[in-house]
Amino acid sequence: MTTLKTASQAQELADAIRQRIQAEQPAEGSLFMTEAQLAEEYGASRTVIREAVSRLQALGLLEGRKRKGLIVRRPDPLRLLSNSLPSLAGSQEGWRELAMLRYAIEVGAIELAIRSATPEQLGRLTEIMADMETELLKDTESERTIALDVAFHSLILQMTGSRMIAGMQQLLISFFQTAPHAENTPASAERIIWEHRELLNAIRDRDVERARAMIRLQFRSTLGTVANTPPTQSVLP
């Protein structure tokens, strides 16, 4: 009971400190308080203070500095996501959630990518597609094939100009390298090539709706596979 009470108090205190930081908007890197000052101001025990501070450090809001106190930091959502995603990788339900998240990101970002893509990026995407086609016909599961697929989808998200979107996509792709997939055959290799080529053509034509349609087509089979297969192998959507 004492442990539960301490945990509850620590969470309440962490929420209060977080709200204070959000309201005051101190500059990143500025000194916030020491743990002793927090204990005095909030009337909490050192145990509760340490637990609350630990939770805020885990969120990236505070950083402890010896002989100085607590420093205000700007949280990095990509780091937080990176730390939390592995917990989903061990279950079929978790992999399906990751698949749906990746689907939502790609469908939602394609319009931004098409509007913002530079000629240089389109040229690079064309080069990646040509290399991927060659590799897919050799082996749909080789490290080179997977790396090219990662590069293809990562570049599309980079075209949005958003570090957040590109970063989240890179994280998701890294986990989908070990996601479940249906058995690959020469026919499936041809399908993957056609889907990626048509997506590339839609992007080059600046055709948002056709690009969205191709992403939906790619992920239709991926979502079905994830729903029915243990997470043991790689996936190429």
C-alpha cells in the first residue's frame, strides 16, 4: 500500500511539474530547481521527489546535473517512440498496430511528399526503384532488397520536409524488417515491383489520389498477413 501511495503521489507531482514547465516555458538548458528545492516547495518527501523527477527524465523534460540541479530539456518524440516500439514487437496484435500506424503515416504524408518533392529527390527515387527491381527479381528477402525498400519509403517521407514524419517512418521501417510476411514467390516479386513502380509514377505525375490508391493496395496484403502470421520474418509491402 505504501508503494502504491508513493507511486500515486509521484505521478501527481510529475504532472504538476510538467504543467509548470509548459506554463512557464523556460529556455532549454536553463536551470529549473534542485530536488531539495522541489521538496521544500511542494512539501513532498525525497522519495516522492526522486520518483517524480525520474518520470520526467524518462520523458526527456528534465536532465539531472551534478552540483547544479535539474536542467530543462526539450523532449524528443522520436526517441520516446523508439524506446516504446520494441514492446509491441513480440505479439501478433502489436505488429498489427504497428502496421496500421505505418499505413496511417504513409497515406497521410503522401500529399505533402508530392507537393514538396524536389527534382533531385524524384531522380533519386527513380534510381532506388531501378535497383530494387533488379534485386527483387534475384531475391525478395535479401538484405540488399530490404535496404532498398527502406530507402524507397524513407525518401518518400523525407520529401515531406518534416523531420518528425521522416523520423517516425524510419523507426517503423526498422521494426518491419522483422515483421511477418506471406511466402514470397516470383509472382509476388512481380507484384511488389509493379506496386512500387506505379507509386513512383504517381508521385512523378504529382497525382495524389493515385499515389494514395497504390499505398492502400500495398498495405492491404500487409495488414492481412500481419493479422494471421506470427512475427518471425521480414515484410516488403
